[in-house]
Amino acid sequence: MSTAVWSTLDTPIGPFTAVVDEDGAVLTSGWTASVDELLPQVHLSLRPTELVAGDLGAVGDAVIRYHEGELSAVADVPVRQRSGEFLQHAWDVLRTVPPGAPVTYTEYAAKAGRPLAVRAAASACARNAAALFVPCHRVLRTDGTLGGFRWGVPAKRWLLDHESPVA
């Protein structure tokens, strides 16, 4: 039996909900007020048997600090996702893309060691359950346009603007 804690925090983009397992790792997160919308993204082998509303502790603090401008606050928050070998690796690689330096799907595929696997790289973004902590919002179309984002293109635009270096 595993228990996870969830909470919804107010952010400038809107409500942000996260589910955190017993050891403090994020299982799923995103800009929604509905924990039920997030749970299907958690791999069955990681899905908690009990879910309780509560304080997210260090994870919640990191979310608040990030939205207040401390962009590195979420970088070291542990995340637990499970999938095939490439997706696992691609999610790890995505965590190395720094704020203010978005990459294209082609560049992301190359960073993940499979330069011709652009669609697989895009799939890693689409299947990412831990938005913000695994920053799929930092991946753009090859032409530099935003592309899609599970939490909406306006949220993706806000995040990229928030992370842009001030000129």
C-alpha cells in the first residue's frame, strides 16, 4: 500500500496541482485544480493506493519559489515516472535544458542521443506526467513556434516569457 499527498497551489498561470509520493518525489503535476485529471498520467506501477490532500512540503515551496522568479527552484525536486528506456532517458535529458534556453524537438532528439527520433522526442514531451519539474514547455517546434502543451499554449507562453533572460 502506498500513500501520496496532493495539493493545489495558486500560481500566476492558474491553479497548479501536484501529487507527491511518500519519499517526496513528484508523480504527476500540472496547471489544473483537478487531481483526477492528473492521476491517469501516473504509470500503473507507481499509482498510489491512497491519496490524501495535504502539504506538499519542499515540492510546494519549490513551485511557489519558481513562480516568484527563482527559476532553479524546481531543478532538484525528485520526480518518479516510468516508461520505456528511451522515454525515461529523454525525461532525464529534458531536465538538463536550462530556463531561458529552449530547444527545438530536433535539438532535443539529438540531446537524447537519437537525432532522427524527433517524433519520439515529441512523444516524451506529450507523455510527461511531471510538468514544470520535467520542463517539456522548453521544447519548441523546429520553426521556433510554440507547438502544443497539455496545459495550454498561453501557459507555455507565460512559462517561456517568465524564464526569458531580461535584456
